Amino acid sequence: MIEVRNLTKRYRDLMALDDVSFDVAQGEILGFLGRNGAGKTTCMRILTGCLPATSGSAKIAGFDVFEKPLEVKRRIGYLPENPPLYPDMTVHGYLKFVAEIKGIKGERIKSELERVANLTSIGAVMDRVIANLSKGFRQRVGLAQALLGDPEVLILDEPANGLDPEGVRWLRDFLRCFAAEGGTVLVSSHLLAEVAQTVDSVVILDHGRLVTHTSLADLAGQQPGGLEEAFLHLTDNNHATREVPR
């Protein structure tokens, strides 16, 4: 469902992504890991059509991200690290606005809003102004907008931000159900313990380079201390002093 080949992004003399390649199968949850500045967000922005690449290729559900951007956007739901919310709008008004942008029309808007509200458990706040919501509820609203249109692929950048432990567990269960029904998930997170309970496989980036793409079990078994020690070992070995954009 996601194919990335030799993806490179350069900002003048800074290399944000350096010849990155990986695949994500249908029904798979892939954890996207790396230190701050590793290039995770840059890669996600390219995959969602928000940022051009310097070179390389990427496909979502068989459609080229650069040649068929609208076809790609119809098939993905994207939650950036900072949800794209309008604080002065009500939740209902905001989701209706996003649904219209996504080309959802007529009576289907009402049913879509009900569907995503039920999926994200925000039914009780649909008439509230977004600015008055807790950070956790704003995060849920951000996920709800990503789910509008029933996408095949979810690309989520730090989706657990602001969620309390109950919300984190809810997110984990939701992603598992989404994948079990054939959906595909690319999720970035700093919470290694949470990643260990959610994903099937991991990609680790370090300074724009792909360090490893392996199953969660194989990664955890590489060091006696498990996933965290394996992550630190791999990124420490590739650590450099230069900084690159996220």
C-alpha cells in the first residue's frame, strides 16, 4: 500500500532524507522511529503531498504521489503532529468544513460526521468550540478529520500527543481494529513502550538515512535491554553532530 524508493529531500546543504526506501503492506501498522531531526516528518509530508521531494519516488495504493496527487489524497488520512484545527469553529462545523473540502456531499456528510464521531468518541463535544476543548479532545478531533472519507491508509505523526493513558489505550485498540479490517497505518511516535504494543514492524531513520526496517520482534531481540536499547544502539552508532530539518 505504501512504496517508497530512493526518496531524497535536500534543503540546500542539509540532507533531510537520504535515499530512503521501504514498503508497507496492506493491513500492516508500521512504526516510524527516530530521534528529533531524523527526517520522519519530512517523509510523511512528502507521502501526503504536502512537500515535494528532491528525487526518488513514492506510491500510495499504487498511485504515484507526485504524478497522481489527488488520487493519493483520496486514499489517505493525515494527522500532522500539530492537528490542523480552527479554534473558533465548533467541532461539528470544522468536520463539516473538512468533509466538504474532501468532496463529501449531500446526505453523506451527516453520516460521515456521525461515523467519525463514534469512532473517535467525540460525540459529546460536537457542538463545542474547539478552543475550549482539552488537548486530548483536540487530538481526537484531529484524528476524526483524518478519518473522513474512509481512507485506506492513515499517516499519523505523534498521534498520542495530549492523550491520557485511557486515550492512548483507545488509540492503540483503534489502530489495531483499523488494520484488522484491511487498513494500513504509518505512525510516528516517541513512545517506544507504546510502539511495542501497537506496530507490526518498524523503520528507524537517523539523520535522514534508513538505519533499519525490520519486524518489531527482531528489533527487540537485537539487544538484551529490548526495544529501547536496540533503538539507542542503532541511532548512537549513526549519530552525528549536524542537524537536519524534521
